[in-house]
Amino acid sequence: MSKDIPIFDRPSIIEAWRAKNSQVAQVVRDLSPTVWAHREADRWSIAGQVEHLFLSANPVSSALKFPRGMLEARFGRYSGEPPQYDRLYTRYWEALAGLNADFINPHPPNPEAKSPAEMLENRAQVGKKKPPRQMEWSESELDEYVLPHPLLGKLSVRGMLFFTLFHTDHHRRSIEQIIAQNA
């Protein structure tokens, strides 16, 4: 389980978001084009993994820009207990283990992905324009509003941010495995 940073409140979520994205960038930054694009059978390439991370984070980032009332009208209010990082992490892995072939990933990667430098530069430019959108949400708002997740169902905004953190870790570990297998 990923417990390198205790993640509970908004500042720790922001710190973890920056750290985990930085870790992915460090792992892929200097990869050769061959390793970057290498793909085996039914596994995504590293390029695909990184692109998937960006594609899956974009809807969350976009949703955080919407007025709170618009989110409430579209998805409702969160009525459960505030999520706990470790419990949601376990729930995610249990849900993944129960997946069948009928599940369609809403954010499949594009096999024509850019080079590591191009992809990271594009992402860095987006990040320089504005701080993470979760900085604009209060602690209580993170637990009041809902965002839908294709596998886990309705999550509070805090729960969705937790998901983006361990989802990033999951793909970073997959990337590291691919690199180790091709070293």
C-alpha cells in the first residue's frame, strides 16, 4: 500500500499530487524511444501508461473548474462518511480484481503518443498556468460534492483526488516494471 505521505487534508493532497506526478516524470524523462514505445501483447506501452494518466486526470481537473452548484445539479451531494485513503485504496484494488473483459476503459491511451519530453513539457505548461484546482476547494467542499468514477461509482471530490493519487502510483509501478524487464 502506498503510505509514503500521510494524506488526509487539502495541503497533504496537494503535496502528494505534486510528489507523485514528479515521480512519474523522473522515471520516464530520459527513456529511449524504443523503451518508451515498447509494448507486449495486451499490455500498454510506457507511452500509453503516461498518456492514460493524463487522460484520466483531465476530467477531474475539468470538473474542479465547474461551479459547485453545477456539480451538485449534475451528480448530487455526497452523503457518506468522508473517505479514508487506505479504505478507498483497498476498495479500488478489490474492484480491479473483480473486473471482467466487458469493462471498457473510458481513457484508453493513443498508440501514437508523443515522446517523453514532449508529453512532459505539455503537462508542465498546463501545470504552470494554474496551481492544482483542488487548492480552490475548502476542506468541507471536498467532502460535500460528488464526482462519478467509472469503476468505483460516486465519490466525494476528496475521494476522487485520493483515487488520482493511488492511480498515479499504480501506473508508475507498472512503468518501472516495464523498464526493469527491458533493461
